[in-house]
Amino acid sequence: MSDTSPVPAVVWMKREWKLRGNPFPATGMAVSGGSNARENGTLYEPAVHADQLRQVVDKFVLGMSYGGLKFGYLWSDGVVAGDSDSRGFGKTVLMHHMAGWINKDFGKEVCLSAGLDEEDAEEVPICCLVTGFDTSQIRTLSAALFVAVDYAVKSRVGNGPTLASRLRERLVHRTGITDARKLADVVAQGHRSLRGRTLGPPDEKLIAALCESDPAAAEEYMTRLTPTSRSRNGAVHMATFLLFAAAAGIQHVLVFCDQLEDLASTTTAKAKRDLEVERFRDVIVETLPMADMVTMVVTMHPRAAITIGTAWDLADLPSFALTEQNQASTVRLSALRDPSQVAQLLRPYVNAATKDGVARPDDELFPFTKEAVGSLFTRSNRKPRDVLRKAHTILEAAAARNLERIDAEDVIGFFDATGHLPVSFGLSSDIDWSRG
């Protein structure tokens, strides 16, 4: 008598769908620096937010390099009116994508994409750092600035060089010096030439480590610093890194600061929150070399805006309101408009998980049918994170049932039966496969 029980879900994915495993992240949250491509944001598809990406280049990158922009705001403000939970729109992966794009050639390709010619695109070399707040360790601006420098020293794509390593190459090329001690003298001279308010002397040990030919020197130095030093001296570490970048010919540094909502959390005492907001002005706006070089782009959504708004105004920082007069400094991420964007979002994950040598038609997301993608759109809240989570869930369920394909009825039946009722936005579930 033959065994008709289903084979395990993983076996089905591998044997029948030719996948290495479930392509989609279980949480949908980007894990910076992680090794799992599903979770670390490297499968980001720029076409999903193509309009907003162009705005980021125009308003933040060009605004920093040529317009004197000091603060920019990357907004998400809900799917429907009154929705204050504006997480999951893809702000984090967009920022990491932009940082990698900028840093690979110090902004040249980004500027070319905006329409500048070759000469103009190379006129103002820039680089980009990523940091953010959290509720566990990074609750001060100084700690967040330490994380930004740590990103420069440690973050890399695959086996590629770190940003700090590439800046050292520029420094060597620019000065014709290879000796680490002499390079450190060049960097230190940058501090001696400052004529305005500073935080005091730079971290000489960090300068020495950054100037070493072995990138492990800077990585090890940053790793050995105590949590207390990171929290108290992060702004000094940032000022030191900026001197190093300036010696390498970098004129501006774009700092993406994620999760401002954690600084604005109601679990943070109001007095501490107000003090840290004041430091945004004191450190970023009024202290050299930050005042000359840094443009900070922070994430924003309605809850954070309400909590931090008064302190931001009292510190006389540029307004983050989504108003006509602030258009040059604000970019708003919107919800997914239609199933075509869902297909764009999912395709890199499916392609990355497909076994070598297996051809996927460009117009399919096998094992999903076109209609299934449309139903996934209508059964989501139209945020990329929710779509990825639901794609993970339905794929697991369909594999466990040994389905040959996942069609619209499978998606509708599963999510309706488990309490995930359709979200009614009056939008069609039809999908146009001709869109990228």
C-alpha cells in the first residue's frame, strides 16, 4: 500500500519548486550586516519606490552637495487616514541601498543618474553613513554617531572593501604618501586648520588605525571601545572620521539616521529626549567639522513627529512637516499601489532562492500564479514588510500541502480562514507583468 501523506514542506520546495528554501523573510525587517540575504536588505528592488528614490537623489544628495541642505526627512505616514503605525514601508532598506550606491564611487553614478555630466558628477565627492536609534543601547546622539563611524569601518558588500579602506586609498592617491604615521599627520593637520568651534582634539588612536594599510586595525580599535566610550565619545569619533574623509578629498557626508521614533519613544524621559534633540543642533549644526560636512536624513512618521515635534521646534531645527514649503527637504514613502509593485518586490527574492540552472520566465513568480500575486496584494496592508511576511507564510502553507502552484483561491482561502480579512482600498488585483 502506497504512502499518500504529504512530503515535508522543505522537500517539496526543493524537489518540486526548485527552490533552495523559502525565498521570503519571516519578519520582513532588515538586519543590517546580516549574512542572510533574505533579511539583510541586499535583495532590495529600487524599482518598487523608483519615484521616491529619484526624489532622494534630487533633494538629499544634490541638495547636500549644491544647496546647503542640513536636515532631510524620509517620511512614511500610514496607509489610510489616522494610521499612526507607519513602519514597514521600506525606509531602512532604501537608506542602505542609497549608501551602497553612493559609496561605490563617492557619488558619481548617483549624480549621473540625476542628469549631471561627467565633470559635474565628479566635482563634489561624497560618501554616506548609516546609523539609527534603538530602545536597547542607542539612545543618545553620540551613541548613534559612533554607530555611523562603525558602519564606515566595518560594513561591506560581500568581500568588498569597507568605506574606510576606500577612503584610505583616496588619501594615498591624493597625497602620494603610504606611510601610516605620515598619513596620520596629514589628517591631524586638518583639525589644526579648523577655525571655529570644535569638540576638542580628535581621537589620535582612531586616526592612526584608519591610516593603517590593514583595515583590521580600525575594525579592532572600534570593537575594543567600551560601551561607555561609545556613548560618551561617539561625536568625537565622528569628528575624527570626518577629518580623515576630508583629507581624502570628501566634501560632504550624508548620514542616514533610522528609527528616530525610538528617540521619540514615550519610554524615553522627556527631559532626556529634549536634551538629545538639542544636541542635534549643538553637534551637527554648530560644531566643526560636522557643520561643514554633515547632512543628516532622519526617518519620520506621525507618532514620532507628535512626540518629538515640540523639542525639535524649541531647538530651532528645520521643520519636518509635510508641507509645501518643506518639499525640498522631505520625501514621503507611499504604500504599494498595485500588484505590479508586489511582483517587483518579490521577484529578486524568488530569483535568489531558485536553484542554479533553473530558468524562471520573466513574467512569472513561480510557484505563484499572476492571480495569486493580485490576491496577495488585496490581502496585505500594502506595506512591503507585510507583503513579504504574508508571502513567506502562504508559501510555507502551500508547500506543506504539496500544492503544484499557488493560485488566488489558495491565498484568499488561507488568509480569510486565519483571520487576515481583505483590506478594502477599492483597488484592482489585476497585475501588469510588463512593468519591470
